[in-house]
Amino acid sequence: MVFLSGENINDANREQKRTTEAKTNEFEDAFPELDLKTYEAIIEHHKSYGNVLKELEIDTIMDKKDILILSGKANKNKDTEAKIDLRLVLDECMGEMSLLRELITLFIGNCLEFMGAAKIHLRTEDFEQLDLAAHKIKAGLAMMRTDDLLDIVIQIQKGCKLDQDPKHLEFLCKCFNEEFPKVKKALDNAYVELTNN
Amino acid sequence: MTKKRLLLAEDDELLASLLNFRLKKGGYEVNHSANGKEVKEYLSQNMPDIIVSDIMMPYFSGMELIAYVRKELNSQVPIIIISSAGNEENVLNAFELGANDFISKPVSPSELLVRVARELKKI
């Protein structure tokens, strides 16, 4: 069991223990496949060392999507790398490989521009501009079917509009920056695969 | 047969490249502008047969474009708006200002071609 600490619980905090157990059960029911790495990442994210479950309220502390992103990230670390199917995009390009190559180049440029802009907007805590930068890149991410990056950007926009927590947004941007090289590699592989076929 | 002239106002280069290509393949003479200033300059001298415009554009938004075309230029040229998903309020405002149709991002080029042809048929 990941969530139970070995601390002694005396009579005075029996009520606290019951609450903690209830929250643990709630957490595990909601995310049955959450692994240790992901759990640790959540703790890291909230800088809540110690018994985080005392404070844990799933709906308010962390959106389920965040956990799925983290979960996906943890699972990817274990085995697979990002995979992208460019055949649908090529269909939209009417089979023109040169156009597809151009779109990939523009896409990579847009991602790099977003990463740079995000860094600046995070530093100045300009969430409106960060939201706008995320909005601008979203259509391209959807168009190129890079779902992992799209999920992160949707969360960034949500974070900019709702809680405006700099730590949370920094974390999400870090996720984007870490995911991008994998996506870029996957795009290159998918393009080579199409060229060979 | 002369080609129908289409003004594509879209600041997202990625989307614009794809749409430009598909619209040209679809038989249209496409003029692409990436910002509102260019759009305004173009419209002050030329009137296309149809306009396809993103709502969020630098310098001159899609909303301003619709108002400019309908009120200042007094033109009823068909205008199709490209909007982001979940931006229903903007779409409603666009219709109130005089937009003829809208299409949500991510834009399917085939769907846009159908919508463009449908609007041109109405003229």
C-alpha cells in the first residue's frame, strides 16, 4: 500500500486516521492504476512532503486530467515512446509529401516559439499572454494529431483561466518541454515511414 | 470560367498553409493575409467573392473584419468564420454582426470546401 505511512496514531488523532483512510480509498477508487512514480510526482508537484493525504481533496488539489498526464508520462518512461500517425494529415495534404514536410517544419517552429513564449510569460506571471500563446498553438497540435501535447496545452489554458498557480503552470510547461522532443522524434519517424512506403 | 476569388485571413501559418493549398486545388484564387492590417488594406482595394477569416487575428480581429465589411464597405460578400472549439459566444456575436457561416478548429479542409461552395451557390 503506497499511501499509508508507518507513523503511530494515538487515540487523539484516531479521527484524523479515519479521514485519511477515507481519502486514501477515494483516491484509489478514482485512480486504481496510479503507480508509485506517479504518486511521487504528485507529491513533488505540490511540494507536500509528509502525509499529503491529510490535505488531499482530489477535486480541488489536482484535476483528474493532470493525474492522467502524469500517469501517461510515468507509463511512457517504462516502455513506449510517443507514436504519431501522419497518414490522416497526408490525406488532408492530398498525398503531397512536400506540403506535409512544410507542415511538420511549421509545427516544430510553432512549438519552439510556444516554449520560448511560455518561459517568458511564466517569469513575468502574465497568465493572459500564456493563455493566448497556448490558444495559438492548440489548433496546430490538434491538426498534427499530437494528442499528448494537446492535453498538456488544454491544461495550461485551464490553469491560466482558473487557479493561476505559477507552480502548477510551471509544472505543466515543464511537461510540455519534456514531451516535445519525443513528439518531434515521433514525427520524424512517422515521416520516414511514410516516405519509405 | 474565371476562378472565384477567396480571401483567407488566418494568422496560424500551419493552418493557413494547408487551407491555402486545398482551396487552390479546389479551384479558387486564394489571397492569404496573416494579419488584420493586410486584410484591411486588401479589402479597401479589392472585394473577393468570399471571405474566410479566423476570429482571433492580430491588429484587426475577425469581428472587426465583419463589422468593417458590412458597415463601412457596405458589402454582403459571404463571410465564413473560423473559431476555436468552445467559443460559442464569439460565434453568436459573429452571426449578429453578419457572418454567414462558421467552422470550428481543427478545421477540416474538405468541410471548409463544402461550406465555401455552399455559400457561393447562394449568391
